[in-house]
Amino acid sequence: MLWHHKACSLLIWLIAPSALLGATFPATSLEHLFLKAEVVVRGTVLDVRSRVLDAKTSTIVQLSVTEQWKGHTLRTIEMTQPGGQTDVITEAIPGVPTFRAGDDVILFLDKDEEDSYVVLSGKQGRLLVRPTKGDVGATVEAADGTSFDLSVLRARLSQLSGAAKSQ
């Protein structure tokens, strides 16, 4: 019964549009994110730094990869996203995910025109992994606050990965 509740929570998160997400990016499904992504990984954020270049603020995020479901094998990833915070300016872009060093995340990534990795579909393409009490398993938290069991998501990503490889 508990498994069905968690599976339903995952399904609702994947289908239901969210006011937090819909303002910038249309709601999307896990399958759509997986198909559109060049790389799908889980990892730990090593470093987050912002810079201003040509009057535009951007943030560079370095990630150590711990699991991967799609794309060529990577150990680390450096991605760039618009906005950020420096000593002089804070530029927040609606719908763009935020990162902190130490975050455990699952990311759906693509490459931009400058060949840099970017998170797909804004906040929807970043899932935060949190350990459960007693350090038994973990939950995954979506941008809209919905959470579900990591093992359910891992199983679905493995299914999608296997289906992609067989095509």
C-alpha cells in the first residue's frame, strides 16, 4: 500500500502543472525530460560561483557525478546558468534552479549554444535528494515541494535508460 502511495505521488508530480514552474517553463513529464536530455545524472554539488561578463551575471556549478542514467560517462560536470549573486549584484531569473555546495541532486541536462551544460526545463530539471531519518534510503524533492522515494525514481530512470538503449 505504501508503495502505491509513493508511486501516485511521483505520478502526480510528473503530470500536475505547478504555479511555481508554469510561469517560466511549461510542466513536463519525467519521460519528456529524459528523452530531451543529453545527460541524466545524480551528483554532489562541489562548487557554485557567479561572475559578471559583458554585463550579464551567470553562475557556474561544478558537480561530482555519483550515478548516471543517460549520456557519455562523466565524472564531473560544469554547467552554466543565467543569474547569480556577486559582491555587487544579485540577479534572480524566474524558473532557474539554485544550487548550494553539498547539494545531492538529480539533473536532466542539455548543451547550450556555447556547448555548456544547462538544466532542462528550469527548476523541473533539478531534483533534490534528501536522506530520510535513520539514513535508510532517501527522498527526492521536486521544485514544487512534492517528494517521493528515491528508489521509485531510480527504478523509473533505469527503465527509461534500458528502453533508450534498446531503440
